[in-house]
Amino acid sequence: MTTSKAGVSAVDTHPKPQADHADRAKTVVQRIADLRAWLFLLALILVFEAWARFDFGGTFIFNPFNVQSIAIFAVAPLLLAMGQTFVIISGGIDLSLGFIMGLAAVVAAHVINAVTPSLGMPVAVLLGFLIAVLVAGIPGVINGLLVSRLRVPPFIGTLGMFGVARGVAFLLAGGTTVPVNNSFFALIGNGRVLGVPYIIIITAVFVLIMHYVLSQTRFGQHNYAIGANVQAARRAGIDIKSHLLRLYILSAGCAGLAGVLYSARFNAGAAQAGEPLLLDCVAAVVIGGASLFGGSGTILGTVAGAFVIAVIQYGLVFVNVEPFWQFISVGVVIIISVLIDQAQRRFSGGRVDE
């Protein structure tokens, strides 16, 4: 059976305008979905700005104090969310981060108090930082071994470590907060350079480093590959076990840094420092566009997600709304983000479990 050139031409060329139009529409929808965190952030800023002008005759976002306060609100959950981003992209989750952060905060406080008289304030702060991050890495190693070697589901393994880290942190703290007697440490947590708090500068530098690691290094590319299809990643020669081990150590290290900066900001270590931030860090990653199915997500998206939560928390206080509404607001945004992610996967032909 033969087909004339005219017939082939008619079949091949006639649908192209419609196909091109559909492809363009698909691309636009996907880009909007990818930018949902920034769109959420813009919408929230506009709502609170309009609210502030209508009720108080003032401004919300054009007040430097408000902007700085929002950024400070975002620091701790954002640091936790950096490590959580890597884990969720790989297809896992780390539920232990909140109390690993608390453990690091308590360790930093004890170490700094112990060595300040003999080593001086700056050296004591440096030593406290290093030891706190190293101690935070211990539960990260255990999490990594549970998930990679013993094949414990990440949800269960890290939930168990949540309890262990919680207990150890409270034991070390003696059930209370541990005040820090070191003015140099307090300066890091509350000092400023050119009007910008040190903790915001430290966090911004760390965000840039993590963005580079995820987007420009082999480690980051392997992370995406494992989250997208672990069997294909294994066939491609990626050492899955070693990667997952490093991944959970990295996640715990981020929590360690968050704990140290928490202690510096409040000049005290507290075992429960990160307890209320676990939901916020997962929410920041999900709102930022990372898929709970794995294989997608960005650090910059997580930054936007963290600021969405910070704007909700600070904005509701600013307009004198009961703070309990922030839990409802964040929950609604999480649900909308997950629904958008599922719709995006269906639209692009990805797998969505029924």
C-alpha cells in the first residue's frame, strides 16, 4: 500500500499549528506551576500591604523593619529546609531535623560555656560551632545507614531518630534552657553590618552554596536521578547507598547550623528549639515546588516557600490577627501546593499514585 506525497503532506502538516499551540499552552501552565511559590509570595505581600494601608494607613512591605523581621523569621526554617530539599528530591523525608537542631543548640551552648574561660570568646565560638555540627552529624549518619543499608523506610527511620535526638537533647539540657555567657556569640546572633543582621548574611551565603551544590555538581544531579527513578539511577552506575548516607549527613548538618544560629540569636541553647519548625521546613520545600514523589525541586523554590511561611506568620501578627490562624493558612497553602504538583504531573504525563 502506497501513500501519495500529497497525502503525506496533508497528514503531516495540517495538525502542526494546533500541536504547536497546545505545546505552548502546556509550557505556560508548567512554568506557572513551577513559579507557584513566588506567586503565593507575591499574592500574600499584596494582601498584607492592602490590609495595612486600609486598616492602619501605613505600609507592610515597604517598611525596612518589617522586611528584616520577615527575613529573621525565615532563617531557622530555611536552614532546616535546605537539607530537607535534598532529601525530598531524592524521594525520602527527614522527620528528625527539629530535634537534631535542638541537640546542636544545646551542645553549642555547653561547649562555648566550658571553653570560653580558657580559650577566649572567638575561639570558643568556633569550637562550639564545629563540635555542635559534628554532633548533629551523628544522627545523620544513623539515619543514612538505616535508610541505605538496612532499607528502613525514611519516614520510619527518621521518626525513630526524632525520638532519640529529642531525649538526648533534653538530657544534655537538664530539661531546661542552657544560657550562654559569651558576648561574641551574642554579637553573631544579634549584631549587624551595614544594618543587615549577621544571621541573615550567613544564611544567604549558605543558600548560595547549597544552590550551587544542587544545581551544578554531580552530587546534585545524582540526587535528581535517584528521586526520578532509583532503578535507572542504579543502572547508570550511581552508588545509591553511599549517596543516601551522604544525603542524610548533609541534612543533619543543616540542622546543626540552624541550632547554632538559634543559640546565638537567643544567647541560649534549648532542646525544643526546632520542634515547631519541622512542619515549617517540610512546608517550605513543598510550597517551593519540590514533589513528594521525588525527582523535582530547587533551592530557590525552597527559599520562596520559606518566605511564604514567614510572611504569613509575621503578617498575621502585624495586622493583629490571632496567631493560631497561621497554622490554618500554612496548611491551606500546603494542600494547594500538593494539588498543583499532582495536576502538573498528570498534565505532563508523570505518574501519580491512585
